[in-house]
Amino acid sequence: MTIRHFLNLTDAGADGIAAILADAIDRKAARAGLPKGAPDADAPLAGRALAMVFEKNSTRTRFSFDMAIRQLGGTPIVADAGTMQIGRGETIADTARVLSGYVDAIMIRTDDHAKIEEMAAHASVPVINGLTDASHPCQIVADLQTIIEHGKALPGLKVAWLGDGNNVLASIMEAAGLLHFDVIAACPQGFMPADADVALGKGRARVVADPAEAAAGADVIVTDTWVSMGQAHAETKLKAMGPYQVTRELMAKAKPDAAFLHCLPAHRGEEVTGEVIDGPQSLIWDEAENRLHAQKAILRWCFGQIG
């Protein structure tokens, strides 16, 4: 049986992502009223164990995956890379082989996408991308779930991205190509996405310099922190990003019912103003909660239970 890794959205494909989204929405609804720590009634991953390896700091990814496997009836094992032998030079390949003998799946959050590809190449269990420098597919599943839950159909949707051409944008563009919506990204010179990332949109993603052009008529406006963990030259980058701040004036250029998304953590007064992120168009708390429901569906897809 082929191992189902979830390194990028394309691994699941359009049909797989659609199945993941449907499962996330259905299982979320089925849990209404249950305590967070109670397992789902069917406990579909009973007996399964998930290793969670963190080379980068995490709040949402750590807690959502931990609770996801618990609610599905399984067991989480969490480790920071610094407390593992991988932090003292053991290879990714050797770590993958060892963990495959202990657990049923591995989620890793790391800095270099090549590491997760190496992990998947040598693991005999599913490997899930909890974030790399190249992509953040789990976040985008949660974002798409949030958009759907708030009454917006994906085909034909216009998503505006403001700010850095980073890993989150790369995955949004990938999703656009798979699920047939449009992405217009406004990014400053020097911080635009790679051509290869734009190509993932299969003609449905483009990059502009003017934030107002991107926001005009948008159904959803998305941004992210301008300076990610470990990035240097913050002052230069912050100066370039200034005109791309999501403000009330910029939101007014979008559709009247446009939603605002941000994967968090946020820096109010930098990439977004407080009145936007804490205002009525902001869906960030639903978006953050949906990381849990999205991870559950991704895990079920990896184990061949859906899609």
C-alpha cells in the first residue's frame, strides 16, 4: 500500500483536499457540546500514535495536532528537536527510520523543506508537513474550511494577499490551482514569491505591486507577520512592507462582506491594524480553531480513511 504523505496540498490533490474539507466540517459539527478532551464517538484512530517533532516554535500547530490525535482516539508523542538526537547531529534519514518503528505517523515542523522530503523518503509511515520554509499546507486547509463555513464557495473566489511572498502564500497559490479560485498577491520588490510558487496557481495566481489593486473586489483578504522566526534584516523588511499594512481603508476596497484572515501570531500595528484584526470582518479565531478540525481530517486522509 502506498504511504500517504502530506507534504504539500498537491499530495492530496483536488479530490483529496475536497474530502478533507468535508470531513473537517462534518466532524466539527458532530462534536458540538462535547468537552475538548473527549474523544470522537467513533474514535477512528484508536490505537494509533503520532510523533510530533518541532524544530521551530509553535502554539497552534502543537496544540491542534496534539488534540487532533487525542480526539480521534490516538496518542500524541511530542518532542522538541533540541531534546532529541537530531539536535546533536543524527540524520533526518536515521530519525525517520527509528520513529517509523515506534509510531504510526510523523508530523514535523522545521525550517528547511528538504528535511521533510528526506523524512518522507526514509519513513515507512505517513509524514505530515507542520510548516517548512517553502509551504504551510495544514494552515491553508484550516483557512479554506473557515471560508466555506462562512458561506463563501471556493470556485471563482477572489483572495487578496498583502505583504510577504512567503510559505503561506505559496500554499494559498497551490490551493488556488487545485480548487479553482483566484489569488492576487501584492508584495513589495525584493519580497515577491518565487515564480515556481506563482506557477502552482495554474494561471489563477498573479502578483502586483499595488495593494489597492489586489484588494479591489476581494472576497477574502489575507496577511501574515512580516518578519518570520529567525529572519534577519528586519528593519529593511519592515520599511518595505509599510505600504502593505491591512487597514480599514484597504478593507473598504474589498467586497462589503469580505473576510479577513491571518494565520497568527499577529503584530498589531505592523501587518494589520488593531481595528481590522479585532473588527467584525476578522475570522481569525474561527480560523485558529479550525486548525484542530483540519488536522483531524488530514490525519484521517493520511491513514486512508477518507479521500
